[in-house]
Amino acid sequence: MVAFGKKLKERQIQEWRGYYINYKLMKKKVKQYAHQIEIGSLDRRHVLKDFSRMLDIQIETIVLFLLEQQGLLASRIAKLGEQQDSLQEQPDISKLSDLREAYREVGRDLLKLLFFVEMNAIGLRKILKKFDKRFGYRFTDYYVRTRANHPYSQLQQVFKHVGLGAVVGAISRNLADLQDRQGSYLSIYDEAALPLQDSVIVSIKAAVDRLTHSTNFLDFLARHAFIMQDELPTPTEDYEDDQRYHFMSLLLNLANTFLYMVNTYIIVPTADDYSLSLGAAATVCGIVIGAMAVAQIFSSVYFSAWSNKSYFKPLIFSSIVLVVGNTLYALAYNMNSIAVLLIGRLFCGLGSARAVNRRYISDCVPLKIRMQASAGFVSASALGMACGPALGGLLQIDFTIHGITFNQNTLPGWIMAVAWLVYLVWLWIAFKEPSRETEEQHTPQAPNDDQIDDGALEDGLAQPLLLGSEKTQEDEDGDQECDGSEEPPEESRQPAASIASAYRLLTPSVKVQLLIYFMLKYVMEILLSESSVITTYYFSWSTSTVAVFLACLGLTVLPVNIAVGSYFSNMFEDRQMLLASEILVCVGILLSFHVIGNYTVPQYVCSGLIVFVSAEVLEGVNLSLLSRVMSSRLSRGTYNGGLLSTEAGTIARVIADATITVAGFLGESRLLNLTLIPSLLICISSIILTCRTYNSLY
């Protein structure tokens, strides 16, 4: 990834060169401050004051130029409006066509201005991050809080861009009015759903939406997938993405995600019965369920590495291993072997290709639809999570063919073996391996009056204008302490070479968020994996009743994310929702304990629902934050951010399932409370660390 200073120099609009943030100068200034503090010639208070003043001057230059350009655009629109009024009295088709083109020209100039704002915003964010990282301050929070909320704030002009919004509205309305509406007198204000066919309007709308970083369900769900990407792709990269994209291959990738989640949860309602039928304790279901997660810890690494070279081969291998694993799981009943049962589940875990699924979307899906594909990944996972237990509960039959038993214990294995076999055939026929030819080097050109890199613009505008305090702790992402004319060291832009080097790229706040992810996965695994044993012991629930309960929990995933992504995230900060959902998880755990009296169904169901829904909210918000603050060096390579989060969650599941099995040796009557105690302790620890981390930022 090219250093930002170099990108800024190459992509800035030449005639506006003097109005961009002087990123090169500010980098040198930060380096100079560090040296002066080291030798004792400057104190820290002087550094803060001087750097604040320098930023104020830089922002003032940007904002005054922005206002000047907005005024010029407004003046041009006003003159075009006068022409439009005169043409309404005496319509002239050729003049109407010229007028539309004139509005489009203003729109293209507006896109240039949006590009200008975006580049300066990224530069400001990066220099604040660099300052915080070099001096260990939380200067960004102080600076943004004091400047953004002041009545004379110039930073507000960049945050709210009210003037730009007015220009956007004027261009959109007038171009829409000039379109052929087939006799309709409706305006964009009367009916918001009126189609705006002009490509300039579409580009402007997308740019403004991204500039404001508006939160919606699709964007929130896409971040939930935790598929990271580099900033500011070049036009060459966009073209290569389009060339590599194949819809059927993407569909097969999502089908793999869905089937794997079904495979994971289809045995949960019957795992305890299966263990009992093989002569083991019911609580051995923790080992049976967790065996898949144990193997996934290792499979995630080699599948991630394999996806550097191919997508087709690891998916083929995954399908074959899953066919074998599910077949062994089903045959364990007739072989009366708990060992074969566990080996079958280990094989299923070794076939986990979720690292490939994420990597395919990140590398091979064009940027313009990557958000939809990421949301599809989450939806497929949620649907599989709900369908797995539901399907397991429906298989209430018992018959034998040629000495092979088909019942509620073995049918999940047989059903999934057949499903993976069908998927394997479909994969072999329809999957298209994307090209991996060596990329040619192209020197990016600065945008000019006739051409704006819309892909780069829209991707860059996806970054918040000024990230909050949690975002300032990103590590260096290829932007080295060198002047803008020099290429930074190549290794500084390379992906992490090992798990250890990837871990070293994590800042303290990111580590806390990974701990939160560990906690919520641990708590959810305890709830789901022991549900069959707990409900059988306390309420004598049948397998089908357990399956319905688990399916209902799984079905809450998408509605909860719709509510959070569409409403709550627009009313509350991510950090507020993060802490609130952690506290609710803690409350749900406390309500789950069996202390005195009879343990009732309403208590179990309500507490379980609180825990599960709160954990789902927490997962979405936490991954949304992580996707914005984790190092961009972890967006590619074997040891990427997706792998780190997957490993954290998988290890949590393994430990949770082991906890269930160990606690089970002390008796089913003690299982509930013994497994809830570590859940509560981990949850309280994560709340304390969250408070400390984010309170220290203010």
C-alpha cells in the first residue's frame, strides 16, 4: 500500500494544490517535536499548543477555500436557474439539453470538491493518529471535542458540510426537474422515491452518503462480517476486481458459509442424547460440539494461507473433508464408538473454510458491491445458525437399512454428508477460479476537470471524516516518517508475516475489543451448547422443543441487526452501545443463575434471550468498531484481521465447551451455576477494561 503522503501528492487537483493539508510539513514537524522533547529543548505543553495552532491554520485554509468554491458553485447554479426559468416560458429542446449538460458540469465540479474534502479529511485523521502514537497522548479527542463543539468552529464546516448539502440539493432538484417525467408534476420533495436516472446525481448522492458516514442496516451488517479492505484503491485495482468477479462463484462462497453454520449447530439439540447412547455422560456433549471448534483453530490458518494461491482448491478440499467428517459422525452410532464420533467432528472442523469465504469477498468482489456481499455473508451465517437446530429437531425418525441406523442422532450427519456432496458437485461445475496474474504497475494520475476517480472517491469517503478516540489508536499503515517524495520501506507496507507480528500490530484498545469478542463468543457457546442438557434436567424438554428454542434464538440475529444498524446506531455512539450491551449481557448472566427455589422456564428463556440478543448487539457493534480501527496492514495476507477475530472466537468456543464437560463431572445439578461463574467473571472483566480504555481517552 502506497504511503498517504505520496497518494496525496499524486491525487491532488493541481490547481488547488496550495489549499490541501500540508501533510509533509506536519509529519516533519511531529518528528521535530519528538527530537526536541528528547533533548529537553521543548516541554510537552508547548508542543500541544504549537501543534494545535498549526492544525487550526491548516483547517482554516481548507475551510475558507471550501467556502469560496461553494460560493462559486452556488453562483453558477443561480445563473443556470435563471436560464431554466426563461426556458419554462419558451421551451427549446436544444437549450434544455445544453442546460442539463451545464448542470452536470457543475455536478462534476462538485465531485471534485468532495474529493478535495475527502483527501484533506484522511490527511487530518492520519496526522492526528501519528501525533497520538508518537507522543502517547489522546490529543485527537481533546482537539476534536474543543473545536467541533465551539460556536465558531471551522471544523464543523467539514463535519456537517451544510453548504455542500445545499449545493447537492440544488443540482439534484434541478436535474430531476429537467428530466422527462412523462407529464408528471411531482418533484423530488413530493415523492422521495422518484428515480434519479442521471449518473452525476447518483455519484454525488453516493459520495455525500459516504462523506457523512451515514449508518444504515446494510453498512452495519457488512461491518459485522469483518471483511477488511485497504483505503483508496487505484483505478487499476477497481478494474482488476471487476475482471475477477463471478456471480456464481460468490453464490457458492455464500452457500459454503450457510452450510457450515448449519453443520455446526445441527447437532446441538441431540448431542447429549448421542453421547448417552454411546455410553458417555450427557455433558460430554461439550466435547462433541467443541471438537469442531478445536480443529477450526488450525484449519483457519492453513485455509487462510491456501487462499493466497487459490480459492477453488481449498473449497474442494473443505467439501471432501466435511463429507468424510459427517459420515464418520453418523457411523459412530453403529460402531458404538465415542472416539469415531469425536474424530468425525474434528474432520468437520478441519473443513472450516470461513477464512476462504471472507478472503474471497475481500479480494474478488468489486468495491461497489462488496458491502452487499459482506452483508450476505452475515445473513448466510445467521440463517445457517437458525436452520441448524431447527433441522436437527425435525429429524425425529428411526429406521435401519442394511444394518445402518438412521435416527435423530445419526441423521444430522447423513443429511449434512449428502448436502456437502451435492455442494461439491455444484462447486466443481460452476466455480470459476479468479485470475491471479501479476499486476502491472501504473502511475496514478491526479484527477482533473474531466475525470474523477469515483471508485477511489467513494471508498475514501467511506472513512469517517474524523474518527473518534478509539480510531486514533490505529497502528501505522504504511505511512512512514519520511518526506512525501520518498517511498517508505517496503516491509512497512507488507501484511503481517506471522500471528506474533499480527498481534504486535494491535493497539491496546483493539486488544480490548478482541477480548470483548472472546467474551461474547464464550457466553453464547455456553448458552447454546449446554441448552439441551440444562433444559432436559430442569424442564424435561424434548429434542424438538430444544430445537425450536435454539432456532428462535438464531432468528433474532437479523432483526436485532436491523434495529441496531437502522436506528440505535444513529442515536448513540458505538462506545455507548458497546458498554450498554456488555452490561446487559452481564445482567442476563446474573438472571440465569439458579439460586433459590425452583428453576422456571420463564427465567431460563428470558435470561437466555437477554444474553443472546445483547451478545448479538455487542458482536455487531464490536466488529463495526474493529473494522475501522484495526491496522490496514491486517487487511491482506494470511494473518489478517479476519483470521485474528476468527481465532479469538474459536478459542472462546473451545474453552466454553471444555468448561461444560469439566463442570459436568460434578453433576448435572451443578452444571448451570458452574458454567455461569466464569462467564460472569469474564464479562465483568471486559466491562472494567472497556471503561478503563475509553475513560482514559478523555
